[in-house]
Amino acid sequence: MSAPDDFHPVSRDKPCVICGNDDWCRRTASGAHECHRIHEDAVNEYKRVGTTPGEYTVYRCPEDQRARNRNRNSPTRDATKRVVDVDLAAENRKFRDAITPERKTTIAQQLGVSVAALESIGIGRAEENDLKRLRASGRGWRDACPPVVSSFPEFDAAGAVVGFGFRADDGSKGSPSGNVGAKRGLVIPSTLLTRIDPVLVVEGPTDVAACETLGLASVGRPSSTSGGKHIAQLLSQRDVLIVGENDQKPNGNWPGREGAEKLARCLATTWKRAVRWVLPPDEHKDVRAYLQDCVANNLDLGDEHACREAGKQFVERMVEEATEEQPPATSSGDCGDNNGAREVALRLCEDSGDLFFHDNEQCAFVVVREGGAARTLSVKSREYALLLGRRYYRETDRGLSAAAKTEAIAMIEGWAIFDGPEESVFLRIGEFEDKIVLDLCDEQCRVVVIDQSGWKIVNDSPVRFRRTRGMFALPAPVPGGSIAGLRPFINVQNDDDFVLVCAFILGCFHPRGPFVILLINGEQGSAKSTLCRFVRAVIDPNKAPIRSEPKNIQDLAIAANNSWMIVLDNMSLVSERTSNAICRLATGGGFATRQLFTDTDETIFDAKRPVMINGIGNVADRSDLIDRAVRVTLPTIPDHRRQTEKNIWSEFEKLRPGILGAFLHAVSAALRNQADVRLAKLPRMADFATWVVAAEPACPWPKDSFMEAFDDQRRDADEYVIETSPIAKATYELVEKTGEIKGAATEILERLSADKDQKILNCSDWPKSPAAFGTKLREVTPNLRRVGIDVVPGRSRSSRTTAIRKNDEGPNLPSSLSPPSPGPDDATIETDGEGSDDSANHGKIPPHDPKTPLDTRDETTRSDLEST
């Protein structure tokens, strides 16, 4: 006997007649039952196993159907996976793309609204399979879904799709059940922000469509008893009029009226202002019924002006008849748990004078004043959450619950993003007009403002700075110090290396870069890590001044987002992927990843940062990284010159304020002179070179010292690239011998390979194909050009050829330049009492003192304090 096909799940009111349970089993209207708990042998088809006394016929449920029902009805199913598997935003796009203009017109005629109104609320088309996939249920939809329904997306206050409302052509309604899109949200038309107040809060999508047809601002909630929390967040700054429904029941209940009154009372409590509610006039059930009555009285839906006039009259009449709900005298309310606490927390923010704003990435920030100092915090930071809790405790002697705190922060974030101004937020170094601002990160929130005339410490920053957990304070700079005061603390082998290290520090003060990369190499015990610590202590001290190699590019981006300077310690060799990322970081580039707890939003890291890398050998071998870098090799430190870390840092802390003041003095000179600097030939990293040359008149070394040192290290870098790259070395040697190589990539590779040892041909850096050869050659082309060899690609209709030949002019290396002559004020720059004067040391660098501490090694224990 075949089983009936109109089974429905049992319920608490109508349990299974065999086992008495209200889950898994099914029944029909005629009284037939499927029972999962009949203990006969399993069968593969429906089978009559008995008849209960009376009228019930019972069938054994097959195993596969048993599993499906169990998954569908069991309260212990894994709901989490089902939620993740459904992309509601994608479903919404699919539904909207599926609906045709003809169907929109048909639905608009059925509902008595305009097509434009339906489009504004995102009407779509869903089919039976879509409803089953989402488990959409309505009047009898669980097993026999309609073949086609209209879909209406429902949103939360942030604009994310959280569910759907479905409407069949016969007027029956449904929505997803279970955990797949089961949340109910608001129907929010796309025109909400452009409509004038009041905003009508109505029930369902069809009433919203009616309001849209009448030209009224509106938001729809799914029922008379839901949507309050979303409305409280979405419409907190709008004038709201809640419109209930005239739907009094035979038993005397009036759910539409009761729901409107309750929502008004709830919002009044939350917003602490009066909120109005009303029922449609003339006993119309809802707004759509009023519109249909207007159409019956010859209102043409195609006449936009007439519809707007009808809508205006409708609102005016409802405003006259509206009832106001006043906020209660106490802060407690029935709009949801923790509302009173949340409102107290928000009021305390207003009373404290917090200023909310957002940056160009739509991240919310707040400026708080605690103890007279203004601090900029991320609204979603742990520190601000703790501050809200502390304020609440001081006010009420009670703790702020996590739920209330979360709701308060969510509302504040909305204020900052939608109502607050847009401002730039900086980390350690900022810019304002033609000035540079350095954040000292101290308790007083002081900053140093540097301009063309000097520098000064101010209490109120002209720009916003954020601070991260690892940032340490800089000492207040003082005038009278010298850049040369740094020399005894870093182990460089000559004046040129010291100039390059100081040039790197000067480049770090530029707010927009680009920055050179400082590569430091030397044997064990040569104070590589110590040099990095001292350099960083001058401009960006941090709890973790040096770090190991990042595990991936995302870790590097996060480090750059939380620190002005990146220092990678004890690197053996920079990988290709890390090398590319560091190049982007130094000269500009972004990193994007998916934002947590979202499906489509991105988190974008876009920053330029100074980078230092140290290692025993030559840690960088890729030409693009070397082209962006300056390299310093440190000498060995004799044992008799080692000092304890405590002593060396004690001496440094005494001089650090003066050293910082001297660098600020040089930065001021750079601002004053950079427009007048003319380089004879622009080198790689020309912006950096121009900046340092502009600062040079205020630095303690002779004129042109920087460019001479910079040119020398560029030559060394080119020589290093050619020596370490098999293809560059082979090309250089062959051109030197023959004068020119010309031909296709295959031919040139064969000529280069002709007399090479098999070891070279088998190494990983030797190209194995013409395409790989072309890539390798392009990487070293700039280095070859600077040593006098040009690579000239050519192409004809039939082939590609490349000519590699000597330059006519010989090596094309960056030449020296003519910096601006020191002005009368360059020796002593006025700084309102807080400048720095290096005139006494100008033109010379103090020689090494054998007694000067150069390392942090303990003489007594000989223990190596270097991290390398």
C-alpha cells in the first residue's frame, strides 16, 4: 500500500498517536500516521504495520525519510553549519535578478502600488526549490511550497540582509524557518535617506510599498511585535510616526494597536523623547488600504505629483490624530534587556563631551578628555569599552553588563560614521598644512609641531593621533643637542655609514615617505640589534622594538598598522614574498583581507612605513629590495670595549632629549629647503634623497657628504647584485668581452650558457627557459644600466629581439648635487626657545673614543646580550 503524499509534521497539539511524541513523526489530515519509533524490521518502502483502535492507519517510516525528518525537526541539529552555508546577500541578488519587468507590473497591479515602489524595497522572485532550500514556511508551505513567490529582503540596522519575507500570488505569506535566514529584520526602502520626516513605521513590505507610492518616508517591521531594536538603532535621529493596523479580533484583542503603542513606549524610553503612534484614519486597515481607497476615488498612480499630495494629506491627518508616548521618569524600560544601562552609558558619553568622528576608511573614533588631556581612541577598542564601564560604575555603583556595553558601542559607532565628520588619523607622525607633527605619546598627550621656522611642544594637537598598546613615550626634546651625540652608541665603521644611518632617521620623520630600507649586516656580536634599538628609540620607541620575521604578509600588515617603524631582527634571507611586501610597505602599497564575521566586507591596510632589517650575512639578494635600501656593514667589537646594557642605556637616556631636538632641528631645515633642492641626476628613491639633502645644512657633516655616501653605497649595491646574480654576472662579462649581444631570448641564453660550468647551469638562480631568462634579466636591468650596460628590447612582426650593449657615456651612476647654500638662519634656527643648534659641530663628526660604549655585552660574564 502506498503512503499518502500530504503528510505534515506532528505538533505539540497533535502528537503521534503511537509513540506520543511531538517530533520526527508525521500525520495527514485524514488521520494516517508515520511513526519513527515502531520497532519492526526496517523496510525500504512505506508499509502498513497496523491500525490503531479507532481510525488511525500507521505506516513505518523508511530509513532515508527518517534521517531527513530527524535533521529537519530535531532540536539538537547543528544549526551553525546551516547558517554559514547560506549567503543571504547572494540569495537576495539572485532573487532580484530573477524577477522580470512583466512580473513587477503584475504584482504592482495586484497590490495597488507603483512599480517604482516595489523596486525601492528590492522585490525579487523565488521558486519552489529556493523556498525548500531556505525552509520557507507559510500556510501549508512546508511540504507543498508555491511554485513562484515574490521575495522581499529584510535588513538589520546596519543594512545587512538577515532574512526574507515571501508572498505568494494568492496572498499567502511565509518566511524562512529554523536557523537559515530565520531572523526577522526591517523592510528598508532605498529612498529612506532622501525622504523628509516623519518616517512612518508600518507593518510589512506592502505597506512600505504603499508609502513609497505616496512619496512618504517609511520603514516596515515584520510584525506588530518585532523589529523594535533595529528601529531604535536605525531611526534614532529621525522624527518617527508609528502606524498600527486596524485589525481588532473577535475576541477583543487588537494586536496592531497594542504593538504600535508598545513600540512607541519602548522608543520613547530608549530615545528619551516623545514618540507618536496612530492608527490609519476612517477605519482603513493599513496604509495600503488607504491607498486603494484613494485609487478608487480616481487617484492615478502614474501621476507622481497627485500621489505626493495624497500622501501629504494622509500624514497631516495622522499627525493630528496621533497619540504621544512620553519617556518614563526612570531609565528602565520594556524595550529589551539592558536598555536602561545602555542609555545611562550613552548619556555619560554626552555629558563627558566625547567627540565622535570617522576616517576615510569608515572606522569610528572618539576623542575623550580625561585629566585635561585629549586622547583619540577607536570606538571599538578595549580601552574605550573599559572607559564606558568605569564611567557607569562611578555614576551608578554598578557594573555595566556586556550586552548593554555592546549595544552602546554599536550606537556610538553609528553616530561616528553617519553623523560625525571625516578626519585623518595618524600614528606617531602626522602632517598639518605645511607642518609635521610628532606624537610624544606621553600622559599629557603632548605633540611637537615642526615647521620651517623651528619646532615647539604643544598640548593640543592640531591633528588626531591614535595610539597602540605597544607604543612608548618619547622624551620631551630639548634644544642644544647634536645629531653627532648618537655616534658613540651605534657601531658603524666610518663616517659614511653614520651619515647613512642618520639619513634613514631623517627620512622616518617624513609623514608620507617613501622610505628607504635600512639593511644592517655584520658578524655575531657586532651590535646589529643594538643599533636597531637605538635608532628606533630616537623616533618610535616600542615595547617590542625588534621582531622576528613575520609568518605571513598579513602579520606584516598588522604590524605596520600598529607601529610606525618595522624592525626585523636576525634575518638569514628575505624570502621573495616577504621582499615584495617590504618593498610595497616602504614605497606604498595596500593589503586587503576579509573582515572578521562578514562575508563580503574587506579590511584594508594601506600604509608606508620605515623598515630596518638586520642579519649576519647579506639578508637581501633581490634587486628591487636592494634598489630601495641603504646597506651598512658593522665591524667587530673588541672585548675590551664592551659595556653592560644598563650603563649604555643610562648614558643614552641622558642625551636622548638633545639628540631628538637636533633631529627636529634638521627636519625643520628640510621643510624650509626642500623646494630649492635641485639634484643633478635623480637617483632611485629621489624623494628620500631630496629630503635628506634639504636637511643637510643643519646636520653635523660636510656639504655633499650624504650624496657621496649614497652614491658609493649605490655602486656597492649594483656590484653586489651583479656578483650574486648568475645571469647578471654572465651578461656583464660577455658584454665586456664582445661589446654587444643581440638576438632572441633563446639565442642570448644559449650564448650565456656556452662556457659556464655545470654547477652554475644547475643552480636554482640560472634560468631554465627563455621566459625565465627574460624575467631574470628585467630584474637586474637597472643595475646593469648603472654600471654602463644597456638592455634594449625590440620587437618586429615576426620575432622579439633584445640588444645588450655598453653605454656610450659609460657608467650612469647618480652624481653629486648642488644643495642650497646655507641661509643666514641655517646655523641657528629660531624655535621659540625649543630649537636645536648644531653650528658648533657643523662640518665635522666627532671621532670615536675608545672608552665610549659601543655594545651591550657584559664584560664580567661575557654573556651576549645581542639577540643575534
